[in-house]
Amino acid sequence: MTEKKRDYKKEYATYHGKPEQIQARSQRNAARAKLGLKVGDGREADHKNPISKGGSNRRDNLRAVSRTVNRKKGAK
């Protein structure tokens, strides 16, 4: 039985090209810029009050934390 090859470029374009994904990426990049995190920095911008729960990208709502800490936290 042969499996159909996946078209990763098409999958990437259809997912990452969606307006909601573009907006989410823009918000993440804006938060990183406000914290002064550079490309290659292992830390991420953590929102004390998550955007999904009414938080903002204001500087007082952001903190720089490690990737593992931020991913464990989720949108609590």
C-alpha cells in the first residue's frame, strides 16, 4: 500500500497564511520587540494576563521567561 506524499509547502502556506495566524504572529513579534528579545534568544514573551482572556501587549503585562516555563503555563 502506497501512501500519498505530503505537500509540506502547501500545508505551511494554507495554515500560516490564514489571517488569524498572521495576526497572532504579529502580536507575538510585537510583544518580543517590546521586551527587547532578539532573534535566537531562548526566552519568550509571557503575558501575565493572557490575550485570550482580555490581556494586552502593554509592557506592564509582559515578562521574559524561558520557553519551557511559558509552554507549561498555557492560557491560565
